[in-house]
Amino acid sequence: MSRGVAGKNTWALFLLLLSGIVLGGLIGNLAAGVPGLSWLAYGQSFGLSDPIILDLGILVFTFGLVIHINIASIIGVLLAILIYRSI
């Protein structure tokens, strides 16, 4: 198994960061309608709005990526890093 700095598992960091992003995005979307917490949903989207299609005759590849970052997902990432450091 691959070990990171000081024997910590890098997969644990990856999973914590991924869960922080997902849960933060979910909390941000849920808080969008609440008047006192609507600031958590403030964010920016970037990426490919229209997918790129590569048609090779036999195979068709579709490439597309849109990333939406909001304040709650940034807080989730910071909490994931703090949890990882405390382990």
C-alpha cells in the first residue's frame, strides 16, 4: 500500500477531500433557499458547457467537464484537511 508523508495514507486524504467536496456541495445546494444561509451557495461554474464529440465511425467519444465550486464545498475541503491532520 502506498504511504504518504509520515506514514499517512494518501487514499484516506483523497477520500476525505472527495467527501468534503460532495457534502459541501450538497449543503450549499440545500442552503440556497434559506435566507440566512444563502451565502453558502455562492459559487462559480467553469469547464466545457458543450461537450466535445469525437466520432471515429465505430466508436464515439464524448468529452465534457463542468466544475461548480461554492463556499460550502470550500469549507468542506478545509474540514477534510483538518480531519486528515488530526488522524
